[in-house]
Amino acid sequence: MKANGTDLTTASGVYVIAATPFHDDGRIDEKSTDSMVDFYRACGADGLTILGVMGEAPKLAAEESVAISKQIIKRAGPSMPVIVGVSAPGFAAMRSLARTVMDAGAAGVMIAPPNTLRTDDQIVGYYKQAVDAIGDDVPFCIQDFPITFSVVMSPKVIRSIIQELPSCVMLKHEDWPGLEKISTLRGFEADGSMRHVSILCGNGGLFLDFECERGADGAMTGYAFPDMLVDVVRLQKAGKRDAAHDLFDAHLPLIRYEQQPGAGLAVRKYLLKKRGVIASDAQRKPSAPLSAKARAEVDYLFDRLSKLDARAKAA
């Protein structure tokens, strides 16, 4: 299924989960937004995903979500597809944002399940209702992130959504542990019981080295070194397993630190600021800024990484 010239069922590589840059006073920083998109392009990103959990989407007003989506879609251009998170408490808001961003040139949307869902039938039913709301001409990505959304999707449930809804084109896989889930889904594809969709993985890239080996097509995450993620996926595709793991292992201490629940976004924005990507590491309130001790620890890991990867240089 194609939308705006892009078939997301075949997406691969790295779709970066973009942060939302703010000024220190909480206003959206349009200049840093443009520089961030340019940075991701220079890193070799294949696409962008915006208004996700790390994009602080719930803290944005509806008009801000539309404005930043249009800005990023325009800046990215046709060569870098943009997926927009449209998860919302109600379908009216979801439909409004989805139709608006698709008209602006988005390649698709991402939908996370609400935490009220408990049974398999409820999960599948929710996605059917979401498609009814946004239209079956809008390609969508399932966001499977049980640690955050408290909704556990079995491989069979994901298969049901994919098989019953042709506009489902992608899975953002963020289960943890989740390697066996990837293998099971690719097994469904191999035995003909599930059509092919792209599987891109999140969790800050924490398991990307093995996720690629299990059949994932790449990453959809926002680790502050997306250029490293691009290289790991490329090396895995080229069959250079040891080189991919060596590079990944060099970054693992910083990836681990960035994945701390509650502190991850603050770490990521601080690192993006250190790399000269955004002007401020501010989060919109409510937020949890890094302590001076935490910043010192990130600086230490950053400096250690610079001895193994020259990209770890402060701007």
C-alpha cells in the first residue's frame, strides 16, 4: 500500500524517532527543528517518525502538532518519508490529525493502543475502529510498546491486525524481551499465514544488534547517535556480523544509560545538544531534568565513547 509515493511495507534501515525541540521557556524551537531534520538526513536516516513518546506529543496543543508536522514533512522532502504519531484518547482527534498530516505529505501514521485494552479481541477491535476513523487509505504502523502502554500483543494478535487490515504496513516492535516475537512473526510470513510488513525496532536500539539477525528490517528509535544505528543495520545487511557487533558494543554503555525509564528523554536531548543538533535540551513541563551528577555521568560516557568512535565529539 502506497501513500504519497512511499510503500512502508518495504521500509528498512533507520527511521529516527525525532525529539521535539523547545526553547528554554517551552516554546517550540523552529530553527532547531530544521537543523535536527538536516542532522538526521546527514546521518543517513531513511525516514523520520515524529510525535511519538520521545517527541513529547501529549504536551503539544493540537495546532502545535499540526504545525511541527507540516514543518518537518516539508523539510524532510520526498526523499525522507515521515510517519506521524496520531495516538489520541478519542478517534475524532486521531482522524483530524491523521487526515491533516497525510494531506501535508506524510507517508503514514503510527497508532499505539490505549492502556484500557485487556483482551485479544479488544486489541484487534480497537485497531479496526481506528481504521474506520482515519480511513482505510491511510497506511498505519502498530506501536507495540507494552512497557509504556501496558498492552501485551501476542504474535497472533499482531498477525490478526495485519491480515484483517490491509492498511497496516508496519510494526514498531518495542516488546522486551522481544527477540522471539520477531522470529515468530517472520515464521508466520514464511509459512504464508501473514503477509509481509516492515518491522522496525525501538527501545533506544538496546537490542538492535540481534533484532536485525532475527528478521527486523532496521530501527525506529531515537538514540542520540542515529548514524551509529545506520551503520549497524548496514553492516548486518552486508553480512559483517562482527563489525556490526563491535560498533554496537562501543555504544552500549551510553545506550543503556539513555534507556533509563523516566530519564531517557532528558539524556537524549542533552546528548543532541552536545552534538550541536538542537540549541536547548529543554523539555516541556511536566518534566524531569538531569541532575548535575547525571550530566557528569553522561559526559564521562560520551568522552569514553570518543576514544572508540570519533563521532562522539561535542560541537
